[in-house]
Amino acid sequence: MSNFIDYVKIHCKSGKGGPGSTHLHREKFIQKGGPDGGDGGRGGHIILKGNDQLWTLLHLKYKKHIKAENGKSGSKSNSTGANGEDVIIEVPLGTVVKNADSGDFELEITKNNESKILMKGGRGGLGNSHFKSPTNQTPRYSQPGEHGTEGWKTLELKILADVGLVGLPNTGKSTLLSVITSAKPKIADYDFTTLTPNLGIVKYRDYKSFIMADIPGIIKGANEGKGLGHRFLRHIERNSTLLFLIPSESPDILSEYNILIEELKKYNPDLLDKERILAISKCDLLDNELKEEIKLALPKIPFVFISSITNLGLTELKDLIWKNLNR
């Protein structure tokens, strides 16, 4: 089983606030003192925190129920009860939380050590000292604590990368990533070799770098969940530049490009606002005449001919990507 888990559903419950105290002050020589009941403590929060050392939601897959501690009761001498202990859930950067019932977006974590409250703990109840008045000098009542909140949440991981590799299955995306980065994706000559996203750092000139993601290939109907469907399309939402990879041996490069564009459009039209680059792969055996012929049928976006085997065009490709990322 793969250790890469990019979707989990968990039930969260924040802590209930502690009740306020209904205490009347009593000492050796004070038989009828006034109210001195303290407030109850706040219930514990459920908090999400970004951790750049995590790359999967695997640690949450078998922890379906997460519950924070209740606040403690107030006590005499206006002593406030202790707050319930918060539960901090560490998640990889790029984690999005949605309401499991409605599908509504709630929050996202994109920075290391970034913390956001997913569910607030209930407020502690007020002690009876708050209810003293000229007409009621010894109130014998206090507030109960507020209930916490609970519900099912879905956590989705969307890979954070500058460039996302887009292509049909078995077009050479994993090979390209392995050549221009230090990543070691699984490579073989059959569909869906890549079942989970792979990240690699591309070293550029003058010690600069950018992050490239090889993501499972699109097939026609991916927006409807076919193939790896939404699991793939979710990850390219974060990429600022989309690198379309189509092999030179494709019978119709423009048609293949249009299939990819159509799947992106159906899933999320906003994806078409991203910068696009086209790399024609497996070009080591093409002569200039064939290249000129292929150029006539290409879409009107920046393109480059490459070969991951001979390193043909890879420097030009990196230049083009860097130019797009820093436009």
C-alpha cells in the first residue's frame, strides 16, 4: 500500500467550557460573605499547524476521531478554572479543510508553523460573582460552560510546486523529472506508472531553483473522476505554471493538447489562467525538417523540443520556465 495519502475524513470535537462556580465567601470571622465563584475555563481548541517535514496525510488515516479536553470548573476566591488542553494536528503544507457534509471550504495551511483554529472550544461559564447587584447581594447561580463544536471534516492535500507536469499517461513526465531534478520517481513503459505525485527541485543558474511536480497522467474523462481523476487534478491547482508534455510520436499533438485543456477546463476553469509551456518530448531522433513540420501543428503557446535521454533542449526548457515564473 502506498504511504502517500492525500485525502482523509476525520471527526473533530472541541472541548466544552467549564461551568462557573456558585460559591459564597466564608472565613472564620466572616459567616455571610459575598459571592466569589470563579469562571469556568475555556474548552480546548482543535488547531491545524503546518509542518514542512510532512508530505502526506498518512498519520491521520487511522485516527478518525479527534477530541479536545473540556475546560475545568471555576472555584472559590474568584479562581478561574483551567482551560482544556488544545489538540494540535500537524499537516503538510498545501492542506485544505472542507466541511464533509456541505463541501464548503473552511481553511488552508500553506506555510511552515502556520497555525489556524479548526474548531473553537466552548467558552467557560461565568461564576456567581458576576451576577451580584444592589438587589441581589448573594446570587446562588452561575453559568454553565458553552458546548464545543463537532463535525466531520475532509482534509485534502494539494501539492505545492512552481511547475506542474501535465500530460496523458506514459508521456515521459517521470523521466523528465528524474533527469532535471534529484527526484527518483518510478519509471516504466506502461500507463499510470506514477500513482502519486513526485516533487523535485530543479537547480537553475546562479544557485537559483524551482520546484517541479510530476503528477499522475490525465485521461479523457478525468474531470469526472475516471482514471486517477480528481486525485490528479486537485494537485495542479497550486502550480503557477503548467508544463504540458506531449511526445513527438503522438499521432496528433494539437488534439492531445486540446484533450488536456478540456479536462482542466471542466474540472476548474481557473486552471486555464495559469502560464502554459509545451514541451515536445522524445525528440532525439527528429531532424530539422520533421521539427519544422511539427511546429505547424502546435498550439500558440511557448514550446521547446526536448529529449530526456540526450538532454536535448533541457537548458532551453529551464530558461523558459524561469522566465514564466518571474514574469
